[in-house]
Amino acid sequence: IQLTQSPSSLSASVGDRVTITCRASQGISSYLAWYQQKPGNAPKLLIYAASSLQSGVPSRFSGSGSGTDFTLTISSLQPEDFATYYCQQLNSYPRTFGQGTRLEIK
Amino acid sequence: QVQLVESGGGLVKPGGSLRLSCAASRFTFSDYFMSWIRQAPGKGLEWLSYISSSGRTIYYADSVKGRFTISRDNAKNSLYLQMNSLRAEDTAVYYCARDHFRPYSGYDYWGQGTLVTVSS
């Protein structure tokens, strides 16, 4: 299963609302996770089961979608949110990742 | 706090072998599925391998099938990745990760990663 994220990069300002999309090459029900990765660090789980917020993750992060189309939304960007975001499908093996979306400060 | 610590990375020549370890602590290791994921320099994440809690079920990415072997020792709270016939394209940071307690929900804890460099 291939995952295609868009955009590949994005410039935004603190306070902006940002949406990243992830499209699967075939249906994956709600078996999708979103991660945040900052340079030099391991990825951090943000959202699982497409829309469930991982414990400890701020509520400005939200996920939606099912089947083939998914979105990650950050409602009001904070300085610490500038990072790279990845989606991952958990429907079948191999458990592929999207290519990543780099979120930069405008 | 859950802890995963990888070790065993380093510089190896093409065709060589390396064994990575992941030491788990502060959770019941034998209850959890585990996986390896890697990230080449400046690139995205690549899922490599999965092992069930008992070790009886294993999956591999096509890119490493037949060359890499995942295993675990629940008595030692450790996960392993034996890497043989290494290639330049295997150069990456290798992460071990714990499957979320809820099935099909991703990885809730990751190690800090260990760098493997394959070069002559």
C-alpha cells in the first residue's frame, strides 16, 4: 500500500490553521497513524486509528478520514510544531509510511 | 517512563554484518509487539520488520527480506536485528519501536536510534 502526502512542504505562521493530507493507494479503513519528527529526534506518535489523540498530545492536533483519504489538522500553529510529519498505514504489512511533510516557519 | 535503547550501530564494509540490540525497560516487554524502522540520512521513514510478543509471527520489508533477521529474548527484555550482506543503501539510523497497546495503532514509544554506516 502506497501513501502519498501533500503537500511535501509547507510554510506557515504561528497561529495559522494547517492541514496535511495522506492518500492511500487502497482502502485501509481507519488504520492510520500520524507522527511528528524534529531534527535529530525519533518520531513521536500524535494520532492513531485516524482520529484518536495519543495521550499527552495537545488538543490542537486532530485527525480525520477513513478508507483512502486522511487529514491531519493543527488548529493554531505553535512554535514547537515546526517539524516533519509522517502518516503510516497499519492495515497490512509492510506498514508503509508517507514520504513526509516538512512544516516550516514563514 | 518506557525506555528503549538501541546499540550496536557503527561503520561496516559492504557485504559485512552487524547485530543491533534494543534494550527495553519500565514496561512488560513480553506483552508487546515490536518493530524496527530506519531512516536514511535526509530521507523519510522506512518500516523494516515486525515481531509478535511471543516471537512466533514475523514480517519483513522486501528490501531486507533474506538479509535481515529480527528476534527477541523476553527473558532479557531485548529485541535484536541481525543484518547480513549489508549494502551502501542500508546506511541509516535504525530505530526500535513498541507497538501501541491498541492493535493497528502505530508505535507509541521509539528508541533514540543507532546509526549504521555501510562504506568501504
